[in-house]
Amino acid sequence: MEEFEDLVACRERMGLPIAGSDEDRSTVAKLEMGNATFFGFNSGSNPVRRRITLKVNPISRTHAEADVFQQAFDFGLRGGMARLIVDRDLCRACGEKGGVKGMARQLGLEVLEVITPSGREVIIFS
């Protein structure tokens, strides 16, 4: 999928293994919001240890998704639409338990498109 090309290139720049390979222990995420794009990494692979001030469960706090949402928050972006692309499926804490949705709400998003290797989901907040 072409949506993942930037994540592949980002992994190469960072010297990370190919997503899903036996050596892979990293997650890379990309958040497109407004005219800005943010790349994030899980804490074990992140060269920039970002303080996560968004309210999120302790598991999601260390994930690439929290990294990109925090960057957008710190940049001052709020509201509108965003697209989150992650090179792994969302874990239970980020997906089913609502970590990603909670962070999206804190940014005041109206619509969030989430793209993972398993597919695409559009979340509409009211």
C-alpha cells in the first residue's frame, strides 16, 4: 500500500528492521493533521524521549501512536480531521481499549482515519 511508503523510508533512515520481520521490535506511526506530518516511534526505538502529557493508559503511553499525537498536541494543532498510519495493527490498549480514540478526542478531532496493515477504519467523533 502506498500509505506505508513513508513509514518504510522512515525505518530505513532510522536503521530499523523491515516491519513484521523476525528482527522487528519497533512500531512506526505517522499522523497527518492540518498541513503537518509527524512521525513517531515506540519508546524502545525512539531517539527522542518525549514526555507524554496527554491522558492515556500506561501501555499506550510508550507506543508510537502516543508519540505522534503528543507531537501534534505540542505543535498546537486542534480539531478537524487527521489520518493515522501505523505499520503494525493497533494493540488492544491502543485499539479496543480506546487509547487512540482518547488521544484523538484530546486533540478535538472530528474525524480520524486509521490505517494499519489489516485495513482502514474511519472514526467519527460527535
